[in-house]
Amino acid sequence: MNNISTATVSPMVIQLNIARAAVQQIGQPILFTIGMIGCILNILIFVRPSMRQNSCAIYFHANSWANFFCLTWGYTGKYASFFYKE
């Protein structure tokens, strides 16, 4: 049994979908930019010679690179799939 109704979609649902798409188009690039700036600043801070002696700083440096790559590749795929629909 399928419980999905084939009735028309409520105008409120349509408006919410339009608002969601607008927030994604505007909000995601802003958050991506802030995240990238943060990752780059973390990398610059933890690459200092004085930080290389602390094991926690080495971990945070590696974590900053991992976050940088996750942000870059995760966002690129999501951005491409959102804006290049067929």
C-alpha cells in the first residue's frame, strides 16, 4: 500500500520550497566563504614553527587541512548538483 496522496500541493508548501531554495542560494556561499577563511587562518596559525612542538597543535593543523578539503569537495558537489539540474 502506498500512502502518498496524488492531490495538489498546498500553496504554503510551494512557498516554503521557494524560500528554502533562496536561502540555499544566498546562505550557502556566505557560510562556505566564512568556513574557508576560518580554515585558512587555522592553517596559517598552526603552521608556525612554535606550534610544531605541541602535539595538540599538530593535530589541529591536520584537522584544519581535513576540514579545508571536506568543505571544498563537499560544497563543490552539492553546489553543482543544486544549480545544474536537468
